[in-house]
Amino acid sequence: MDRLRQRADFLAVADGARVNSAAFVLQSRRRDDDGPVRVGFTVTRKNGTAVERNRIRRRLRELVKRLEGISMRPHSDYVLVGRRAALNRDFATMLDDLRSALHRLDRQPQKRDASR
């Protein structure tokens, strides 16, 4: 599993399917290449100070590590957008929320590019 690091990749995923949760928003986009699953993490400045944002980001990274990509679709990009509730939410509950969000994404139809 790789990490998303470039802004263009984050913007491309933002146009895909999304699922809301109390502690995060999960965005997804299927790619046309044969690369591994890539995951990005972002937390906006309205969620607190730099220390709080970094703590949210660390908790989100740990969630993804615990899943080990088992329930993530191959050849896809995912972005977890952290919310302030991720600071105080029980970790086991957040893990269940992520599993549920991935399951709901699998049931959603994939958006197609209008340029094709």
C-alpha cells in the first residue's frame, strides 16, 4: 500500500465516491493502472491547532494500518479527510466506521469521467 502525496492525486480522488462518518470522510476513486492501493490523509485547519491536526492524521494512519488493505479494492486511491471528532472518538468505533465506510463504497456505483 502506497501513500498519496501530490495535490493532483488528492483532487482526482475528491471527484470520486464518498462516504461520511462521524470522525472522517472516506473518498475513493478507481484507477486504470495496475498499481497498488494508495491512501492519502488530510485534515483541514478548521479542525484545530497543528498538534491536534497531526494527532487526527496519526489516528487515521493507524486505522488504515490495522486494516492492512484487506477490504480495499485493488487499483484504487483512497483519501481519509479527518474531522475533529476523530480526536475523542473511541478507536475501536472508528475502526468499525472505516470497515462500514469501505463496505458502503463497494456498494456504490463508480463514477465515470465525462471526458471519455
